[in-house]
Amino acid sequence: MTMTIPSDTPPANHACARPSRRLARQLALQMLFQHEFQDQNPSWQEKFWASQSASPEVQTFTSHLFLGVITNQPEIDRVIRDFAIDWSLKRMPVVDRNILRCSIYELLWEPDIPAMVTINEAIELAKLFADDEARRFVNGLLDHVLRAEPRLAVKRSHIQPKIPAPEFSDPSSTS
């Protein structure tokens, strides 16, 4: 079973000044998806990379995310179970489950990636590979994890609060 990149996604060999982490996240999601169905087939990763033209930098970050999720999957799945009220992992669509796994890995084990970048990228993945309901589910669950998971206190402290627009008062009124 192969998951393909939508046609509006830039090709892996798209020239840019720095590696595309967005593309790497898309590829990591595809690898996680295939891992669920083809883990017994030892050559699936070779075939996967043979079908991609990603730069070495993109391949490195993709592999880093993939292996990070696989290595930490029991803990990641525990976090998902703790925060996904009335949802079991098996009941979640495969794509949604793996977007959450990849994002929670980034939140908990990648201190240099800001939390809001991780959540925004997860929403973008859901827009590409899932539906509006999945996008809302992923956003809501990751927001809940970010607000309540004790290990994310440092990342929470780096989030810039939204500054409310200044209120204007009528200079002629006397209060």
C-alpha cells in the first residue's frame, strides 16, 4: 500500500535555499503510514526511498522523525490515549493517528522546534492528507497536550501571548 503526495505538493527535488522540513514531515507521515501495513516486508523502506527524489537533508530529517516516532511510540501512544477522550488509537484513522504521533514526538523530543510550528505543521498535514474534521481533531488534541502535558512547560513558556488591540477611549468623556 502506497500513500502518495498530493499533486499540489512541491516535488522533493524542488530547489530552495534550505531543506524543506514540511516535505520531510510529509514523507515521515507516509513512512509511518506504510510502516503500519508493511512492517513485515523488510524491503519497503528501500522501495520507498527509491520512489522519492528528496535531497539528503530532507531524507535525514524524514528518517530522524520516523525513527524518533518508532523508538518512542509506546510513550507517544500513551500521551495520545491520555488526551484523546472517548477515542481509542485503533478507532482513529491511520493518517490522523500518525500525524499525532509525529507531532507529539516533535513536541516532546525536539526542543529546538517551537510548539506552534509543530502544531501548525500538523494542521497542514491534516489539510493535505485528511479532512476538515481530522484537522480540527488534530488541532484540538495537540492544543490540549500543549496546555496540560507537564513536560511541555518550557515550550509553553516560549509561546508569545496574543496582544489585544488597544482600546480607544473618547477623549471628550470624563470618567
